[in-house]
Amino acid sequence: MVSLPGPILVLNAGSSSLKLGLFDAPAATQLAETSLDWDQDTTSGVTDHATALRHLLTAAGTPWAQERVAAVGHRVVHGGTRYQASVRIDAAVKATIEELAALAPLHNPAALAAIAAAEEILPGVPQVAAFDTAFHSTLPPVAYLYAVPYHWYEAWGVRRFGFHGLSHAYCAGRAAELLRRPSAALRLVTCHLGNGCSLAAIVAGRSIATTMGFTPLDGVMMGTRSGAVDPGLLLYLLQHGYLDAAALDGALNHESGLLGISGRSGDMRAILAARADGDARATLAFDLYVARIREGIAALTATLGGLDALVFTAGVGEHAAAVRAAVADPLGWMGIGIDAATNAAAVPDVEITAPGGQVRVLVIHTREDLMVARETRRVLLGAAPI
């Protein structure tokens, strides 16, 4: 088998954080992982992605040496319509990622910083961008078009892109494995519930609808992001001078969602603790959050024409049994039911379907890093997209 001459380094960059994963050449086994958030760890002396990468690569006892790395893969949130599959990074790719930063301001600039850091510290090592939007390139026009003047799409590229594609793609494949059924025979709704949240309708392994839109702000309620709101409300706030564009952007991205409703936190763990103590605003935030997810599941199931399995993944989806129960229990009319005891004790990857449940319910640990490693290997070895 043709392979790479060394391991693949996977970088997942946040605005003030960097996660590293090291994978063997076939990209089937993770050899090591580490991360650094310099807003949280102020003792490291790290203040940017370049120093973070150098620090993590050279830390005492690190299992990887720079000269061993054969390739670097990056999770990049927005690839627009230009990149509908993973691609080797060059100047044109970097220019597009920068151009699309306006649509993913919390993500694309961080990815660019990580790419630059890898170029500096690992010169000559090939790099690959794996885009979160790519999985949703299979959306049909009825799913990706907005009911706005059509020339907005033609002239300005206004359309639904969808995000968390690496996670949705991984979970679709893993669900087929766990259910021991071919992907071609499965209709899935995958629920990526973390600080950012999105749902996807997947049939035969292909995304046909998703809740996030032109930007990662659309869709269901999130940790600090509003999700979908009436555009007339936003026009009202702007036209009456309550907020300007910058303040509105900040409020919708950083002050809304669980944080905005609860007034406490965008972290579901804090919401659950406050709810247990009887805090009314935290309870309201929780109820609103799960209601929006239920609505999304029902809508996507209608798009699919039925549902074979429901998947919960990411930080909240994998670890918050109370969220899973509150989302699933009222959906019994759809044939969805979860076993309370199994749900409470669930450790991914596991099935939590209630006895007699018509729709299988799974909790899956998402592996975006593994998907990036696989895509990096595929691109550099010239294999066709999966």
C-alpha cells in the first residue's frame, strides 16, 4: 500500500487555542494528542498560534519530533462554494480562506494563523485544508437557496453552506458501523451539540439539509449564539438605533444563546447546575435550547421522509444525559424513545434506544481530528473523495 513516510499532524485552531493530534500514516490510529488555550493557561507565556505550536511540539516528553511529521492537516470551517472537498494548501487556498473570514470570523482567521505557524515551524511539509462546509456540498437547491432575490445568489453567493461537516460525516459513518447497516440504507439526523450547534439530515451518507446557513450563526440555539431569529427584528434594532452593526454582531455571536437567556453562562454544565438549584432563568434557557433542537429534528425528519436513527454528538450531545432526555422524550409520536437508565450511564459510542423504539438513538464521540487525518492522507496520495 502506498503511504506517507511519517505521521500526520492535525491542527484545530481556535481564536486563542490550538489542539494537536498525531496519527499514523494510514490515519487509522491516533498516536498522541495535546492542546493549549492561552486565555486559560497564562503561565505558558504563549500568546499566538506560532508560539503555541512550537511550545507543544517541543514540550518535554512530546511523542513527536518535528522531523518525523510527513503532513499537516487543518480543520477549516468555511470553504465557500470554491472548495467542496479537501485540498492541498497553496497561496490561492489561503487567499480564499482569508476572503471567507468575513463569514466565519471566529474560525477562519485562526485556521490561517495555524497554517502560517506550520509553514514557519515545519517548512516544506505539505499541508491540507479539510473544510467543514464540504460535506454539505451535496445539499440540493431547495435546501441551500434562500427565498430572497435570486441574483443575490448569482452575484454575491448568498446561500446556505452548513457547518460541522467533518463531525456530521464522521457520525454518519460511525452510526452505520454501530447499527451494522450500510450507509445507503440509512436516514439519519445527526445532532452536533457543543458550544456551536447544528443538525443535519443525512441519507445514504449524503447531507441533504442542515440547520446552519450562510454563516455558523443560523439554526438552533447555541452556547452564546442566537441561532435563527426574525430578520425583521434585526432590521428594527438597526433602524431605530438600538444597536449598530458591530454591536449587533457581538450580541448575536457572543451574548445570546444559553448565556443570553440565563444571564449566567453559555456552558451547559453551568446551566444544568443552576437549573438543579431552581434558577428560573437557567431553566428557561434549558427549555428553549431543547425545544429548538426538537423542532429541528422534526423538520429534518420531514425532509428525509422518515427516520432510521438519531445521533447525539459533541460536548453537550455526548455528555449531557438531561439534554438528550429532554430532546427525545417528547418525540415519542415520531417513534423516538430512549432508555432512561442506559441514557444516564451512556459513554460513547453506545445505543440508548428504549425497548420497542422504532428509531434507533445513538450517542457517538465525534472525531473531527480523525476525519482531517483521513482527508489529509487521501488528498496527498491522490485518492478520490469519499
